Amino acid sequence: MADDRQTRLLGADVSSLDAAAGILRRGGLVAMPTETVYGLAANALDGRAVSAIYTAKGRPASNPLIVHVESAEQASGLSSGWSEMAVKLAEAFWPGPLTLVVPAGDAVAREALAGGSTVGLRAPAHPVALELIRRAGVPLAAPSANRSNALSPTSARAVMDDLAGRIDAVVDGGDCHVGIESTVLDLTEEAPRVLRPGMVTPGDISAVLGVPVSLVGENAGIHKSPGMMSRHYAPGIPLELIAGEIEDNPDGFPIRLGDAEVWGREGIVLIADPVPYARALYRALKWAEMSGCTRIVLELPPVGPRWTAIHDRLLRASRG
Ligand code: AMP
Ligand code: MG
């Protein structure tokens, strides 16, 4: 695909959303805000439209897409095995940052499944995304709206920086509230297991289902979930993780931990609490990337169940 498409920057008002929905119905690509990160959306029932997502991102064909729905009812119609567990989890966590991997129904474009027979489904907790799905009248396949291997975008500006000229439109819905990608939960095996950690933890899921929920280790389920590729979610310059405090005048752009957020040319301080930390993380890495420094040094946050997803992204992002 040539990098010379006009990419429209749209607002989130009713007439803009109608324009975006029209583009989607005609098989085009629209980046939309969700609560996790911005997604690059296409009609999930249209194989050609879904293929165009892979081209625009330079995404490997082996990496499946999450299909975004407006409701559990719409999700169940896209699955050939919407189980009792799926019903309970959708009721407890949707709309929200939990993707359920279930047996795929026939309607979903095969291109979204990356050769498998399962589909990842999620209802996003963002009013603009939900309204866009409704107006388009179809479920939307949407991976993060970045070129493959770049940082996931948490603002419309970040999407434009990365994908302008390669997609039809970006809907600006402000900054993302969660800030990192959804938890991906596999419901197709005997026991539910988390393929990609997110802000919904195995403990949260287990509390709803009343059964243990495991977190798949890095090398366990090869390509069951490509967010598991060892280097992923990475900034364009090396990232070094520091256990303990960063020294003064470090060699690199420092991202420290503190009680309040501070954004400066000389460094960033992020709040040592997982919710605001996740919300700010990708914007901080992007800010550091743009600082002119040739590397980033980052104080590792504490360990604990609520920090697992953040540690996961930091580890992948730091691999050369
Ligand atoms: P992205 O939104 O770019 O992070 O990509 C979507 C991610 O969802 C993939 O990298 C996978 O981790 C996960 N995913 C989507 N569909 C499936 C599926 N059918 N099976 C396993 N993982 C999936
Ligand atoms: Mg991604």
C-alpha cells in the first residue's frame, strides 16, 4: 500500500462518527479510541478490509486480531461455543479491558483469525468505540493502531504520527484511560488461562469463575497469542530497566517513580501506583523517544499482581 492516502482526523461528534462508520462499511480503515489503546478498526466480517489492517501495520499474518463488539449478545453470535464462563465474564467485566478467546463462528472473516479456529472478542469501555460499532452496524476487528513492533498509541496524535498516509481516518476521543492492552483470556482449553496479562488480573477472573486461572509462561503457548512474542510494545531507542533508584545525571532519559506525575525535558516521574502508571506508560516512552536521548533508563516499579501486566510490557520493550 502506498503511503499517500489522505488520513482524515475526525472528532467524536455524531456527524464525524457517521462518516467514520461509512468508511468502515465501505471496507476502509479507521483508528478509534478505546479505553486500553487506540485500535485500527475494519469490518470484521469483510476479509478484504481485515487484510488491509495487516498491510497498513506491517503485521505478521500469524498474529490474530481482537474483534470489538458492542455487547455480549453480539459476541455470542460470532462464536460457535459461547460458554457459561464466557457469559459470566462478559457480565462481570464488559464493557472493559478483557478479551475472551472462544471458538470462532462462521461469520468472522478468516483473516482475523491468523489461521486458527478461535476468535478474540471484547466490548471496549469507551463510549466513542461503542457508538462507532453501533453506527457501523458490524463488529470491528482492531489491533493496536501502530506499525508492527512500535509502541501502542494512547492518543489520536500518536496514531497520526505513526500511520498518517496509510489509513483512512482517525477518530479523536482523547487520551486512553487504561493505557495498556487488554488482558487476553483463553477459554478454549479445559482450564481458563491468561495469554497476555492486562489490568484485569487472573485473581479478578478467578473470583468470578470460582476456578483457578493460570498465567501462561513466556515460552508455553507459542503464537497462541502473539502479544507473547518476546520483543513487542517497544520504543524506537533502547530501554534499560533499573532495579532501585536511578543515579543523578544518568546516561539516558530517566523515567523515575514518585508520588506525583512530572513531565520534563530532563526526565519523567510516574506515580508508583499501577492504574495511573499504566495510563501514562506508553506516552512516557514515546516522550522519551522524542527527547533526543539515545536511550531510556527506567526505574522498575514494585512487584505484585496489579503490576504484572506493566512488568510484562516493560520486559518486552527492553529487549534488543
Ligand atoms: P494487539 O491489539 O495489536 O495487541 O493485538 C491483538 C492481540 O490479541 C494479539 O497479539 C493476541 O495476543 C491477542 N489475540 C487476538 N485474537 C486471538 C486469538 N484468537 N487467540 C489468541 N490470542 C488472540
Ligand atoms: Mg499491538
